[in-house]
Amino acid sequence: MQQLNQSISAPYSSVALQPKPYWSLVPEYTAQIAIMIAWPHANTLWKNKLEEARITFADIIAAISLASTPWVLIPSEYSIHEVESYVNSSLMKNNRALKFPIEYSICDYDDTWIRDYGPLTTSKIDSYGKMQLCLKNFIFNGWGQKYKFDLDNNVNSSLWNSGEFHLHYLSKIHDIQSQPISLNKTPCILEGGSIDSNGDILITTKNCLLNSNRNAHLSQKEIEDILHSELGINHIIWLNHGHLDGDDTDSHVDTLARFINQDTIVFQGCNEETDSHFFSLQAMKIELISAAQEFNLQLIELPFPKPCFDETGRRLPATYANFLIVNSHLLLPTYNCDADTIAQETLQKHFPDLKIIPVPCLTLIKNNGSLHCSTMQLPQIWNSL
């Protein structure tokens, strides 16, 4: 293992998928064709913060459009003008222009955390050497039945049955017959934010994936078998430590530690001994160092944001690990503090081929999520051969 914080560079805009003869989860850092995002409306948890939520989501959509197609879920066609008005304001505010046009799909959903109910994309090469794509549709139960979830749990099936995946995904493939696509319902509760992977190694937390409010009838070994058979995972890094105050997901790993390329994990650090997160995140760091030595991985530590609180004094789950990779860009959540600049400089130093785009996310953490939680990528796998 190279020393912690050693400089690394990798060609992100051209990272190609390495096809396998079995279903394998496609890493986020491979080339992408679209990023899914659900627009906040009055029937979501944003109903009391709708204006500020829409400003933030518009900032995310505008940033995505610099490097890929934003695919926006909306409750009705009347939302299109609304989305475009907010996005245009964001573009003007940041002196940017839309590079990739926005695409829309009308769909019913309970809330906007599409990372946790959107499809997990797997791929494989068949016996004829043809690429196949399978969207894995795991069960979503509202993070252990904490919130309503019926509509969210039905989003993938709804988009598939209405032909929206075909319209927004398959229409971009020139030779559809040689690039078959399917949707597979998986009888297991799993949120996208609870796992992160390089396609071979998966990192997750025991506090979430082994929680009795998800799959109480399954043992750790049975869950590992599902991750292997459904996502092609060969190795699992189980984290015993790591938690953010205010987090209601039972320690989703996408707030803690993430693969940024095949052999590098970026993780949320905390070096302030008086902070409530210090001992937990230091213990997680020790676990990550051990895993990095075992699997020959690099580690990059991110600074900890200043403590953020809501109007009631509740600590909010601010984290820089909840970034989103969009082809050659990395969208970084920021929280209006000095550590924002340090986090951006840290990532830019170690990954000079990435264009870092800061996105203000103070609003998002008021409802316990951040930037990555609000999005789901669709990989551009057919250009990888």
C-alpha cells in the first residue's frame, strides 16, 4: 500500500468498463450516459423547505449537465417549466451553460433520495461476446420503515413498464439487438447508498446491511452470498465503525468511504478530539488502513466539515464523502465553511484529471442526506469494448 495521502492520478473521462462473464456491478467512476435525479415537490419531505430545496436540486442538475445528461423524474408535465426556470437561474448564477440537455420522465415517488431506490446497474459478456446489461431492482423499505416508501419502491418497475428506461437509455444504443437490457427484481432489501464498490471489492457497514430492520431473516453469510450472486462481488470490506450524527440511514457507507477509482478509497476523516465523531471515525480509519493493506488500496482522507445544526439545535450529517463522480467531473457537496476549500484542494491535488465542481448542500442535510444520496448514475457501458 502506498502511503496515506500520496498523490494519484487517473484518466477519469475515458475509464472503460472491464467486462466479465458474470453479472458484475458497474463502478460509478466508469463512463456514464445519464444521472437520475428526482425533483422535489409538495408531497415529498421537502414540503416545508420547497423553495430552498428546488434551488439546491437545480444547482445539482446544472452541475450534472456539464458532464452528462440529467434525467429528471417529475410528478407531472407541469413541472418541466418549473425545473427549467430554476436550472436557468442556477446556470446564470454560476456563469455556466447547459452542455447536455435535460431529459424528463413523469413518475410517482415518495421522496427524492433516488440513490437508495434507483437501479443498481450490472453488466456481463455472454458466450457470444455480446455485452448485456441488467438493472438490479432491490427492495426499498424506507431505511427500515422509518418513512413512507411504497411509491419509491415501485419507481424502477414503473419506469420499466412505461418504457422510460428504453426511451432514455436504449434509444442511445445503436445496435440494441447486440446490447440486451433487462430489469431484475431482487428479493432482498438494499439501498444504493449502503454499498460502494470497484466491481470486485465492496465496502459497506454492518450497522446498516446487518440491521434487523432490513433483512432480519438473513445471516451475514446469506447477505454476502446475495452480493456475490447479484452484483458479482468477490470481496467485502465490513466496517464496524463510522457514523454521522443526524444520519437516519443506519450508517450508509456513501457518507463515510467511497471508491474513487479501482484502487483508491476516499474517506471522511475527523481529527478534532472534542468532536462527537472523533473516536468512531478514527476507529473506521484504522479499519480502512487494514483493508487497504490487505487489498493493496490507496487511502485519501477528507477534512471534516464544521458542525452544522438545524433551527432546533440538531446536529446535521455533513460529509464530503457524499460526492458524485460524473465522467471527468466530481461534484463535491459543500457546507459554507473553511473545510470546503480544503476538501476541494485535497481532491484536486490527488486527482488532477478530475474537474471539481462545488455544490452547496446545506439544505440537503436538513433532511439528513446530501449530494450523492440525491442521484443515481446510468453507465455508458456499450462504448467500453
